[in-house]
Amino acid sequence: MDYYVYILQSESTGRYYIGHTDDLERRVLQHNDPEYHGSKTTKRFHGPWTVVYSETYKTRSEAVVREKQIKVWKSRKMIAQLVESRQSRD
């Protein structure tokens, strides 16, 4: 099973959200579902939320480490650069 570190961006506010999951499609649907109460951050800040970046890992522990690395930056500019670097390679 693969695990994903992902960055969502709010289409209405531009705000970023960083997380990890074993099912990226399901998780994005949850973030955008007003009835789902497991994503408090994306409910507090308006969406809709779209995936702007993702990385794949073989283990959950690797994904958690990477998620924490990105979250520690606490810099919108650094996160935006990461997103842009992936988009320029696609």
C-alpha cells in the first residue's frame, strides 16, 4: 500500500493544507464534504480544496516524517515554491 503526502489549496482563499493519507482521492472528497467532521482545518477555512502537490511513500512512517518536515517550514513562500517546482516538472 502506498501513502501520500499532499498539499491542498483553497480555491477561494489560496490557503494551503498539508496532510498524509493512504487514499488521496477519498481524502480530498472528505476535505470538501461539509458533512464530514474529521477535517476541522479545512472546514474552518473555506474551500473548495484541490490537490496542488503530492508525493508517494511506501510506508506510513516515511509519509509522516515528510509531512512534518513540510509543516515545520511554516512558510507559505516555501510551500508555494515546492508546489511550483513540481508543476514546472510536469
